[in-house]
Amino acid sequence: MKLPQASDHLRRFHCSPALHDPKLTRTRIDLVGANRVVCDSDFPNGVAIKKPAEYVKSIPNITDNKRQLVFYENPARVRHLLLSCL
């Protein structure tokens, strides 16, 4: 029986791309999968990404499909999940 590792649980959570370094965000996408990264807004919080569209476009080697997931599909899915819990 293989016991799960802590890193196995990363794919159960959704996270923000807000790392303020596109290369680090690329690493996050590689770790958790593009289907778990959600473009969000913490504005006017100090850690907010001021131009999220430009930031996501600057992530190295991000495909149009992954960009679509981060911008539109993942936020819509998370919103649906949250609303279904009410």
C-alpha cells in the first residue's frame, strides 16, 4: 500500500498565480496543474497583481489552453463549486 505524500494533496487545492514572478508561477502550474490555478483579484491588497492579464501572458511557455483555464474556466468552476455549497 502506497501512502500519499504531502505533495499529492497539492492537486486538491486551487491557488492564485500571485507570486510576482512569472517563472515561479510557471513552477506552480507545473506542480499543481493549470486546472488548479485561478486568476483572482486581491486589489487593493498589497500583494495584488495590478495587471493580471499581462502577468499571465508573461508566464514562460504557457499555452493558450492553459491561459484559458487560468483566466476563465477555473474561476467559473470554483464559483460554481462555492455557490453549490450555499
